Amino acid sequence: MSEISQDAYSPLQGDIYIIEKSNVHEYGHIAGYTGNQWISDFKQKSMVIYKDKVTYHFYRMTGN
């Protein structure tokens, strides 16, 4: 799995993102993309779940 750039990011099935913890969000967040929607411990309406500024890291599986 490799981290991918946020520049012009377009999700593909199997991608995940990690949101770092912040002063407001003690534990951060992780979600995966099904090809149709982002899911975590709930079905997310979009990738954006926090209204304040947070740091995202996107990852994609690479070939073996």
C-alpha cells in the first residue's frame, strides 16, 4: 500500500484515508472506499466528516 498525493485526488475502489488526530478530534478517523461510497464504522455521506480543518492521508494498493 502506498500513500498517494492529494493533488487532484479521485477515489478508486479499495482506497483508504486516514485523518490525523487533532486538538478537536482526539482519535482521528479511517475510512475505505467501496467504489460507490466511503465507509468506516458507518456509511458516510461523503469523504468529509469533520467541518474543521483536518489532515488527510490517502493510500492505494500497489501491484505485487
